[in-house]
Amino acid sequence: MPFRLILIGPPGVGKGTQAALLEEHLKVKPLSSGVIFRQEIEADTDLGQLAKSYIDRGELVPNGVTIQMMIKRLRSDDVRRNGFVLDGFPRTVRQAEALDVELQNEQVVLDRVILLSVSDEVVVRRLAGRMGCTKCGEIYHSTNKPPAREGLCDKCNSQLLVRKDDNPETIRERLRIFREETAPVAEYYRAQGLLKDVDAAGDAVDVYALCTEGLVS
Ligand SMILES: [Zn+2]
């Protein structure tokens, strides 16, 4: 039976790693809102053009556009067949409500919403040294996951950039904003009995065991 999961957690908590483990073991499709945005923009779809118009003006992509992009992907055959693990969506209660409506229409239910938490210090340590691919979005780390060739993406050979906002002060501010923004979404799912709190400070494999505890028999 396909699983339908959501990962919630601040940048640097290890969501990408957990999504990859969930894909490997449960065969679910990882659906990262950031990746889907980039794909739509690159494919120059109507939704992609619309999203880009906001991004180019330095504005947030509105709820309605984000919801349409994610729902379009949720309706694709491979996602219907294999289930999904969402990352970066829903970011607001309005998005969570829209997702609920969509899942009801599709007559499927969420299995679990995983809230990954670690201390700010751990996140700062993990994020300092992080580099992102300017083309495909793949993330590298100077010590944990260095690229084969310095400054170049292993996957697509494009240039890697250290993000300006990956310095300790900005990271702490991003964490504060993240908690403020996502707390209502976490509580929304807690009220539905779907939320699983996971301490994400340990090894990826231990964290994975906590994430899937009681889910697979
Ligand atoms: Zn790349």
C-alpha cells in the first residue's frame, strides 16, 4: 500500500536525507516544493511563468499558485501509484486545508506528518559549509558531502554557490521564522492525531527508525 507522508522541519534538520531513505525503503515519491517550482519554471509552464513573475519581483509565490503546482504533481500517475513524502508543503494552514480537500477528492488519507526538530546549534553546525547547485538545486557540504570536483555539481556539472544566508546569524533568524510559520501547521496536524515528533539530532539511520516507528510492521 502506498504511504502518504509529510516532512516538516527547519533547514539543516536533514529532511532531504530522510526523504531519500523513505523513498528507498517505502518507494514513496519525494515531492519537494522547491524542486517542483524549479521544474515548472524550467519547463516554462503557465504556472511556472506565474510563479517566476513573483520570484523575479522578490515576492513570495501566493498560496493559490503554490497549491495548484503541488496538486498538479500529486495527481501524476507515479505519485498516485507509489505515494509521496512532501517537503516544504504545506507551509501554511491554508495550504494544509487545500491539501486535505485534494486528498479527500482522491479518496486517500495521510499516514503521518513527521516533525523533525534539533537545537539551533546543531543546525548552525550543519548549514555552515553548505553549497547549492545553481541549476538543479542539489545540496553539498564542504565536509559531510563534498562534490567530486570542487565548486561543480556531480549531477549536472553546473556551478555551486555558498548561499549568502548560510551564516550563523542569518541561520538563527531563519530558524526563528520557520518555527513561527510552521507551528500552526504542526498544530493543525497534531489536532488530527497525525503528527509524530522526532528528535533529529542523531544519525540519519536512527532518525529514520524514529520517523517510521509503528508505520511499517
Ligand atoms: Zn546540479
